[in-house]
Amino acid sequence: MVNSAILAMVMIPVLAPASSDWPRWRGPTGDGHIPRTEAVLRTLLAEPRVAWKAPAGHGSGSAVVSRGCVYYLDNRDDKEVLCAVRSSDGKALWAVPIDEVYADSGSPPGPRGTPTVDGERVYVGSCRGEFRCLKVADGSVVWRTSFVQNFGAPPPVEVGDNPGAKRHGYTASPLIVGNRLYVTVGGTPDAAVVCFEKTTGEVLWRSQDDIAGHAGPVLAAIAGVRQLVCFMAEAVLGLSPEDGRLLWRLPVRSTLGRHVTTPVIVGDTVVIGSHTSGLIGIRVSRSAAGLEAKQAWRDASLGVDFSSPVARDGYVYCIGPGGRLFCVDARSGARAWVQDGFFRGMLDAGFASFLVAGANLLILAERGDLLLVRASNKECTILARTKACGRTWCTPAYSGGRLFVRANTELVCVEVLR
């Protein structure tokens, strides 16, 4: 049985950050790009070389890697449990219960979030809105808060037309910049997005009254202005990272507010998508009043459900309805190409994750197929294909030529470099 004590605790020495760390959702830069410091991935092994694997309860979050350790959320005895294991061999180091699991009809009960590591601390949230800062050394609590109890966020419940996190739970990853921690809390009043001092949990500012979606905030300079872009359940927001001031707002409404895709920033264009609204390009520009945001283009037939696109050289790549792989010009929305049936035989619910590996895309499909595809706006070319794992809804972590996959019922470390 899991209790409130730290399980199987082994002290983790605090080491200097490694160049191959993958400490947060979608990697060091948060955009799915494998760092240039990693060896170039030109092909894949025909047969996967599994370095190690460990059983896990059902979950659909992702793992992260920092300083020789892997962190992920597990489902143990109907609790969301944050686990730390050694990246070299999967040896368990510690495990800490965070909250009771949340269940709805979207998938089996289990955690859906991704931890974020920053130096000596790891940050993690539960579907029910429990949020904690823990020590990486042993999992002990530094500070904690509750979106529901402390910020007035609604407890998630799958009823009626409840949208976003109000329906499927609080799954968005936080963003750390300097000493600030930005979180889409979804609370009221004025607590849709909250900025904390990362070491103490002190609230530095809180802003807006939107219901949270499932995408975490992204920081970018758009139209010459540094800003947070937040894809909420019923709108996209631009906020000042200094004080939370609203810079712009564009309503985007989808069935049940299922906004999962991490916004992709290409120049002054913000690309978002949903299963019913389609793929949307938002142009942010300066005006006499400050900044304004307008829909620049929309492709209704390329609705992105719960995969997040990536961008390279001004083009956006992702999976569309019917298992199509597509390439779209981020500025104009013009289709470069659409490959119908690309994911045939590789999907169940229609998920795939995308990483940019130099001039190529590393794509992990829902049933565990791993593909290396040339990132070209001219044509779709598969360079290599193999089988990496079982069913998964994760975006894998890439570190030191290894792929760390939080599959639905196991954690797998796969060597992908020859």
C-alpha cells in the first residue's frame, strides 16, 4: 500500500546540469527541439535496443531527465506518485504520493502531467490541482499549494459541458524562467495564470479569470514584446511576464474546451489547434493601444486533437484527422503537403508525438512505432522506422542518444543511436 511517507528512498547527489538534460515538457527549450549538443540522429536501429524497462501503472504523462535521473508520474494504489529512477539502469531511487488519481471516460485512471526539474527542485501537479515543489535529492516537500483550495479553481468533474481542466483535470506543465514559476491554475478571482517565486511559493502576481486548458504557458518575444502565451479553455492570451498584465486576448472555442496543443511560435505568428476548431494561425502586431491579435488563417480540416505540433524553418508539422501527417506554412497557413494515411496501423485514439532532430523529425506514434522523417516542405520522406514500445500518449525525453518513453503501462529506455 502507498502511504504519505516517501517510498524506497535513496538520496540523489546534486550534480551540475548535463548538456543532455531534458528537464521539462518538450525539452530544454520547450518546443520539442533536440539540442544541437546531441549527436546527430541520421537513422534508427532496425531492431530497438532496450537499455532497460520498468513496469508502471496506467498513465499518459511524460518523463523528464535531469542529472542522471528520470522523473515521471506513476499510478500506484490509485494515487498519483512522483517517481525518481536512475537514467543509466532504471534503478528506483524514491517515490512520493502526490494525490488521489482522477478518472473520466477519456482514458483509464492515472496521472496525465509531466514533472519539471529546475536544479535541486522538481515541480509536479496532479489532475486534481495539487501542486508541489520537491527536493530532487529525496522527494521531500519544499512548498505546496492547491489550485482548488487556494485559488478557487473548480474541482474537475466530467459532467454536462464542463470545459478544459474543469472536465479532464489539471495537466498543463509549468514554465520556469529565472526565479519565476508560471502556472495555468484556472482559478477565480484573477487566478487563471499565477506567477510564483519558485523557491518559496510566494505569489508574485495572478491574472485573469479563464478556465485552464491543458497546455502550459510559453514565453516568446512576439512583435518585439516579451510575453507569455497561454492557451486556455476558451481563449488564447498574451500576458506580461513581469506583472501578468493582459496584452491581448483572442477567443477560441472548441467542443468541451479540449485545448491540449502547446502553442508554437514562428516569428509573430502563434499556431494553436484543437479537434473541432482546426489549425489556427494568430498574428500578433503592434497597434496604437499596444498589441492586438487577429486570426491570420485557419484550416478547419487539419484539427489537431491532443498532439502538439513542432516547427522548423517556418513550417509546422503534426498529425491531423484520419491519421494524416501534414506540413503547413506557419505564416500563411498554406499547405506544403498532406500525407493521407501516413499513420495507418499505428494509432488507436489518434495520437503521435513530434521532436525536431536537426533536419529531421522523430515521431512516436500511439502504438509505439518510431519514425525518422525528413523535415522538408517539399515532400514527405521516411528515413527509418522501428518499434520502440507499447501504447503511449507521451512525448518522450531524448537524452544522450536514448529515448525515455512513459508508455501507458511501463517506463522504457530505448537506445536510438547506432
